[in-house]
Amino acid sequence: KAMKIASAKKILQAYQMKEKKKEPYTKRNGHSNEFNACLKDETKGEVISKPCNLLPQVKLSVGALHKAGTEDSIRIEEQCQSMKMNEAVIMPSSNSIEILISEKSALSTSLLKCKSDVKEKLFQIEELSERFKESQKRVEDMDKCLIDMQKQTSNHLKEKSYLEAQIKDKVEKAETLEKRFSEQQERIEELKKELAIETSKREKIEKEIKEKDCELKLSQIRVCEMSDENSVKVDDRIENLTQAKFVHEQQINDLQTMVQQLETEREQSNQQYQNYVQQLNKKIKQLSEKNDELSQNNSKLSERECSLVNHINDLEKQMQTMIAKREEFEKKSSQTEEDTQYKTQLEALIKERDALNAELQNCLKKIALLEEANKDKDSKIVDLESTVNNFFVERPDDSQLLARIESEKVTASIAMTQNEELKKQLDEIQRKLIEVTNDKVELVNVLHAEQHANREIRANYLKVQEELQQITEKLHFKDEEMIRLTHEHYELRREINDLQNNLNIARKNSTSTQLITHGSEEINEVSKCEDAASETEKLDLMHGNGVIETMEYSPETEERATAIPTPEAMKKLENRFKSLMNDVANLTDEKQRLEHIVTQLQGETETIGEYITLYQTQRRLLKQREIEKDIQVSNLLSQRQEMQNKLMQVSQLVHHLFQRSQEVNSVNNSLDNEASNARKKSVSNSNETNNQPEEIVNKINTLITELEETNNLKLVTAIDHCPCCSGKFETV
């Protein structure tokens, strides 16, 4: 073989020398292909040189090497013959070589042009790629800007909705305040009407007072004319009347001050409401301005978003045009690539020729190494045959191992199914926890709403208590007035009875007309006193001041009615008594009505207290339920952690089982050189592998039973019953 290879090298060198001078491009390609085929056949030995574990493969590799050597010798002889044939063919192909050289020069010029064009196109492609990258970066930046703008628009929309809700609330509050303002204006108008009525009554009273002053003066003159004996009494009565006059003037001044205070309070309330309405209008204007700004920003953002979308569409169109141009450029460049392929083929052939020389030397070295490797492999094959025989003698039963592996697979599949069930149960528990948290949030919202409602109820309750106190004070004051009026009424009746008795006695005796006239004067005075008392009562009832002094008119009126005859005085007395009785009846009706209102308010306060107690009990129950739910959640979390730990243990045991099964399979398949050690350790390993899977299976079974016990546990559900409520529901 060495002689043949040396001769082949000499032939190759001679052929290369001739080839440099005369051989065309095509012939050279054919011979290089033949040498490549030869080298491929020679390098088949490398595949055979790989280490094998079995004897028949080694034998086949040795036979293949022998065949390869014979085939190489045959091919070298054939190549020598082909070389001789090629020498005869080379001579007439000189003309064709000259033609090819001219074509080559033309092709080289065209190649240079194509290279220049290719460089320009590559430069353009690089520029376009840079532009494309810049456009991609711009698109990414625009996408980020779009996302930011969308977030901003969403935030603006949320703010807009929040502001709209606030505007609605403010508008509702403004409407309620306008309603209250209109109601208070109506009340003010009613008070104005009442003031006008009271002023008219006051003017009437002043006129009556003036008339009574005139009558007083006349009565004083007549009394002076009638008798000097009654001068002392008249002086006393005049003093009393003057005192009553001063008292009435003070009352009139008090009424005027009250009217002024009411007017000032009305003006202050009007100013307060006007200021509050102005503030609300300012707030509404500010909110409307904010809303307009937000709407403008939203419109600007939408316009910017549209512009960005259009810009992105333009960029996509530019991208598509760039891709189309790139495809066209690739099509054009494919035509120029055909010229470059020829050059690359020429350079590749030259490189292959140099590589073939190097590979021949490598092949010679490899053949020597292969022979040495064959000897080593023969020795290894003998050792492997001995180990295989020993292994077949000491091999355990495959059926038992397969049965154990199948049983372990079944247990592992059962454990996997149980794990899936446990995962489903954990998902259900998580859902229940989420539902519980949602219920808790809803309960908290309900509690806040109830607290707000209770605050409003307490405020209303305090207002009602204040009104009740005011009403009770007014009732107490009215009761005192009623008692005083009844006393005055009974005293007037006694005086009238005494006067009537005196008149009857005077008529029977008819001793003196002076007594009769004096009695008639006294009766007229009493009637006028009753008129003054009724008028003062009406004034006190209208104003609520409760200062009635009717008896102070009696001494004046006794001296003012000297000219009125007795039957007219009796009729007036009867009319005055009737009016007084009607006033007393009206006062009793008002008293009963106020007492009824007081009883209703007391009932409402009791119901409010009952609702407060119910709310407190319900709040306690809700707190207890929250505590119970927290305890249940903590128990569920602890159970969940225990289940997770058990599942981790099961997964570890299953993983350990799979590792053991893989180790058993590896022991069955591996054929190590240390056969003697395997004989000694096989018995102990088999015992350990038999005992360990049983322990693991027992552990898995215990964990599965524990998981089933935890699954069988019933969850204690809290039944929501209200122990306090009973009967029908009532709205408050």
C-alpha cells in the first residue's frame, strides 16, 4: 500500500505541473471530483474507527478496512489510466483554452463592474437598513407614546367622570339649597304678612288707647262733677291707668325691637344664603371650566392619537415599499451572484486541491492508528464477552422488576390524580376566600352607610329634642297664662255678681239714683276691662310673649262708661263673656294639640332609641361573625399549608421512586468493566431496592389516607340568623 501511495503522489505532482500550463477549467474540475470521491472512500475508515461495545461490530469494521484497502488500490490504478487518457485529450484543447481566456478577460471586466454595482447596492442596503432601524425605533417610541397617551386619556376620563359626579352632587345640593331658600323666602313673606297684620292691630290698639284717653279725661271731669267723695278712688284709678299705659308702651317698644330683630335676622339669613349660592355658583363655574379643559385635552389627545395612527400607517407603508425595493434589489443581485459563483468555484477548487494533499497525509496517519486501535478493541471484545457471560449468569428476574415498576407506576398515577383533585380543592378554597373577602368588603360598606344614617338620625333626634324643649317651655308659659286668665275671669265674675246684687238692692229700695248710676258706671267699667283683657290676650297669643295684664284696664274702664245705660252694658258683658269663653276653648284645643304633638315626639324618640339598640346588637353580631370568619380563614390557611406540605412530600416520594426505577433500568442496561465488583454488590443492592420501594409506597399510602381524612372533614358554615328581629318590616 505504501508503494502504491508513493507512486500515486508522484503521478499527482506531474499532473499538477502539466495542469498549471495547459489544463482547462472544466477538466480540472472533473479530476478534483474524482479525487474527492477517492478521499471520501478512504475516510470511511474514520467512521469504523469509532469505539464499539460489541464484538460483531468490531469484526465488521475490520472487514470494512480490508475492503477499503483493496478498493483504494483498484481506484489508484484506474486514476493512472485516466491520467494517460487525459494527456492525449489535452493537446487539441489549446484553441479552446485561448477562447476561454478571452472570455475570462471579458468576464473579469464585467465582474469588476458588477462588484462596483454590488458595493453601491450594499451601501444603499446599509443606508436603507439603518433607516429601517430608525423607523422601527420611531415606531416603538410612537407605540410607547400611544400607550402613555391611552393611559393619560383613561386617567382623564376617570377624572372627568369623577368631576361629573361631583358636579351632579353639587348641582343636587344647589337645588336643595334653592328649595330651602325658596321655602325660607315663603316663610319670610308669611312673617311679613303677620307683621303687617300685627302693625295694623297695633295701630288699632293705639287708636283705641287714644279714644280711651279721651274717655278717661271726660270720665274724670264727670267724676269731679258728680262727687268729691270718689276723688280719692278716681286718683287711685288714674294712677293705675297711667301705670298700665306705661306698661303697654313698654310692650309696644318690646314688640318693635322684636320686629327689628326679626328683620335683621331675615337680612342676615338672606345674605348668608346669597353668599352660599354665590360660592356654589363659583364652584360650579370652576368645575365647568375644568370640564371644558379636560374635554379640550381629551380632544387634543384624540387628535394626537389619530395623527400618530396616521403616522404609523405611513411608516408601515414606507416599510412595505422598502421591503419591495429590497426584494427587487435581491432579484437584481441574484443575477450578479452567478458571476461571483464562478470566481468562488475557482477559488474553492484551488483550496480543495491543497486540502486533498493534506488529507492524503492525514489518511496515512489514520490508517496506522486504526490498526493499533483494532488490536486494542480485540482485547476489549474478549473482556466484554467474559463480562456479558457473567452478567447473564447473575442477572435477576425481569418479570419481578417489571411487576414492581408497574405497581409503582400505578401508585404514582393514583398519587397524581389525587394531587390534581387536591389542586382543584385548593382552587375552590381560594375562590371561597375571595368570595368571603368580597362579602367582608360589602359588609364594611353597609356598616359605613348605616353609621352615616345613624349619625343623621342622631342629628335629627337632637333637633327634635331641642324643638321639644322649646315647645315644653311654650306650653309651660301658656299654662301659666291660662291659670292667670282663669283667676282673672273668676274675679271678674265675682265683681259682676256683686255689682248685680247692688243694682238689685238699689232698684228695690230706690233710695237714690246716684247708687244706680254708680252701679251702671261700675258695670260699664267692668265690661271695658273685659274688652281690654280680651284684646291683650289676643296680642299675647299672636306674638307669644305671654305678658298679659288685663286687670289693669279695670280701673280705667270703670270710670269711662258713665254715659252707657245698664241694658247695653249687660249685653256687652254677655258678648265679652262669650268671647272669653271661646278664647279659653281655643286655648284648651291648642294645649291638647301640643300635648298630642309631644306624645308623638316621645313615641318617635322611643322608636329611635329602639333602632339604636337594634343597630348596636346587629353590629355586635356582625363583629362576632367577622371574628368567626377570620378564625375560619386562618384555619383554612393552616389546612392549606398542611396540604401543601403533604403534597410536597408525595411529590418528593414519587420523584424518589422514579429515580429508583431509572437507577434499576440503568443497572440492567449498563455493562461496566468492573464485573467482579458487580458480582459482590448485586445481592446487597437487590435487597435494598426491594425494601426501599415498599417503604416509599407505604409512606405514599399513609399520606393519601391523611389527605382523604382531611377531604372528609366538613366545613362549618356560619348560618346567618337574626335573633332580635321578629314580625313585619317597617320603614322609618
